[in-house]
Amino acid sequence: MNKLPAKQIYLLSIIIIGIILVIFAVFIFCTYIVVTTGEFDPTALANKDRTIIYDINGKEYATLGMENRESITYEKLPDVLVDAIIATEDSRFFEHNGVDWARFLKASFFQLLGKSEAGGASTLTMQVSKNNISRDKTASGIKGIVRKFTDVYVSLFKIEKNYTKDEILERYLNTIYFGHNCFGVVSASKFYFGKTPSELSLDECAILAGLIKSPNNYSPFKNPGRC
């Protein structure tokens, strides 16, 4: 058998060592994510609604709490609103296991090229992780990468393993910010339209779904044209 030239052996050795180092670095990074995430606390997903105080006649007297939030169960959400949210935010929500890998890799690739218009890669499950569990929501650089992969880990192995899709969507819609200090779809529905979610029309559901992208830019009160 012919022996490989020394130069080729050298290059092959460099490549093999490089691959080993990359695998080792990925292993260390994944271990770091798992260790620093800690134990999963289901109560972290619970929403903190406002406390409403009523007078002796049963009329609302005062509310306690910083955030304007009221919760709703999945069964009371209109189908048209669910469809609008899924179509706008995460079209493959009911198909993936917490992470839409095709979308994630595509967005990551274009962001590495400096194309911010490529959009984000967060699924609804990852947004639940970000809004309820993860810290440093505005972190960038290395911290931003760590937070993003923490959301991936929590979504895959903590949330999707413990909750149904309906439960995840319920928590998402009870958490997400709609602008004007409205947290959750119930508060937003009452503030913008004076209705409960079950009374919303198709147009109104579309407006709420659009607000999630940028509550200030698409507010019907601040920017009716964009809305």
C-alpha cells in the first residue's frame, strides 16, 4: 500500500483534531446550559393576575398588581384567534417538538450574514420559556446565545415534555404583551375592543395577532394606518 505524503497526513491530523475540538466544545456548551438552567419549576409558568377588590354591592372597587393581566383557559379561546396566532407566530406549532429546526437554522444563518430582516427563530414554546423562565431577556452577544439555547433546552425537555400543545398555547396567550400595559389576550381584548376574547370578530383577532410583533408600531390608537 502507498503511504500518504507527510503533508497530507499533517492536514488530515489537523482536520481530525479540529473536529474533536468542535465536538468537545459543543459538549461543554450543552453541559453548561443544562447545569446552569437548574431544576424545572412548573410554578414559573403560572401567570400573576391582578387581584380585584369588590365593594359591598359587588362592584369593582380597586385592583392590585403591577400588570394588567387576566387569565383564560384554552377552551374559552375562539378558534379564529388561535388560527390567527398560529399563522402569524408559529405556523408549525402543532407539528414540532418545541423547536422549529428548519426555521431556527435559516434565521441563524441569515443573522450571521447580518441580515436582521430574516426574522427570529423562536417558536411559541420558546417564547413561553423566554417570558416565564429565562433571565436576561434583552441579552445580546454571548449572553444572548446562551439565553437562546437555554430556551431551546427548556422548550424541548421541560415544557413540551410536561405540557400539551393546548396548555402551552394557553400559557402563551395569558403571558404575551399586547401594548398599553395589556398582558394576556383577555386584557388586550377588553382594552382595544371592550369585549371578551370569545366575542372577538375575525378582524379583531387579526389585529391582536399582529400586535404581538410590535405592540407600539401596530397599535390601532398610535398607528392606525400600520395596524
